[in-house]
Amino acid sequence: MAGMARVLVHVQRGGAGRPARFGQSVTGAFCPAHEDAAVVSCGLDGGRFLLSDVAFPGSTAILLQRPSFCPAKRLGQQPELALPAELRGRGVAAGVAVLLRASTGRVLLTRRARSLSIFPNVWVPPGGHVEPGEELLDVGLRELEEETGLRLEAGTFSWRMLGLWESVYPPMLSRGLPRRHHIVAYLLLLSAEPHQQLEARMRPSESEVSAYAWLEPPVLEAIAATEEGAGSRASGPSALPATVGVTELSDGSSGTTQLPTATFLNTAPAEGEDVERVSTGTKFALRLWLESLGEQG
């Protein structure tokens, strides 16, 4: 997707909207400094992804959240850590990620290729940037097909927006100044097909995906329960399998292997090299989805 035009995030509070500034917390524009979440109205508006404190035509009221350790938040508290001019002019890009749930209850996650410039070797749902003229669902379906080869036909799924996540890379200021800044809209896609049927049509792109897994609800619950920045794992389901079956991709071929379940429960390290783990934003989306299941029950 390099070189493609990207839709940028705009912020509106009590007046005209303005472009969100790279390295300045978007979430912080809508909540007190000691909080990390706010309900905003969001939608695509005239070629921009608008977040507003009031509803506007076509907007959706949705939760916007940042991690407690969000680098953009920390930068606001440490003005001596100024960003280079070439970064300050970048703006904040809009992105979409899709949690695809099969009729069998499993959810698809993919491991990003090691060669990618941001979040390499991290488990995420398929997703990418919003391009001009696209609707959010169109972005999610396009990225799902580009990354996994999986095309969903109209009438075979339903969908809704789960929430908005403020994503900065590197994910902690202790690991360097921000180089990427996004607001990611997480969409939940509920497929009428079982995961076996969906997997049979998958043709993942090795340039973006190094492995994929259809994870079962108990593992997803445990992933959602891990707390980033807390120094320890939160309590999840008591009985988890020791390993999880994943499909590894290499040199045009694929094969099933077992990955320790503990890998999916890793948290982002404050310093040094990153570890294989599920992204913090993905955990946020999983929590929202699981909470909605509880409300329905």
C-alpha cells in the first residue's frame, strides 16, 4: 500500500474540524488528562475521518480509547521531547481492522510478517489504511482479501463497528519517538460460514502475513484479559490448552504447527526488542466483543 493516498483523521470540538496532529493524542482531545477513553461521533465526511463531540449526518457514536501508556499522551506530558518537523507534519491516518468470527465461534487472527516496518511478528486481525472514496466496511473487506485471499460475498455475513483505538508505533515512548500514528476502527464481521469452509478459500499473502490461526473462545477470553503495562497477566479461563494450532507460511507453502498458548498472552515490553504477542488494540476489540456477548446473554 506504499504511496497510496490515505484518509486522515480530523477532530471537531464545538466548532470547525481541524486535522489531528501527529504525536498529539486524539483521545486526549475528548477526555480529561487522567482518563483514556471517551464516546465520540465518528464517520467519513468529505474525504476525512471525522471525530466529533457532537453527532453529524451519517455519524456513529462509538468508544474511542488509548492505552494508558500511549506515547502521544506521554509526549503531551513531556514537552521537552519534541518531535522532528518531518514527523509533526504527517497527520494521523485512519485505519480499519476486522475481527472475523466464523459460525463455529472461532475468530481469525494473523501474524504480521517480520519484514513489515510497524508491529512486525505481532498477531492482529486483517486491516489497513482507509483510502479516499472507500467506506469503512469496504476497507475491511479489501484488506481481508488482500492479506488472506478470503473474499466474503454479500449476504453471507453481518457486521458492526466495535470501537476506535488510538495506535502509535513504537507503542511505548521508552522504545523511541513515534513514527506512525493511527486511529483504527475495529469492525466485527459475523460470518454464516464455519471456519473450515472459510479457511479452504484462504490464500494468504506472505509479504504481509507469516501465520494465521482460528482461535477458540476460551483462548480469546484469556487474551482479552491480559493487561498491558501491568507487569503481570490478568486472570483468564482456568483451563487453557498448552498449545494452539496455527498455520505457518513459508516460501509459498503452508503447514500446521503448535504454538504455546502463552505466546498469545505476552504483553508489550517497555524496553528492548518486541516479542511475539497479540496487539494491545486487538485485545481492546476482543474485550468489547466479549462484553457485548455478555450483555446479550
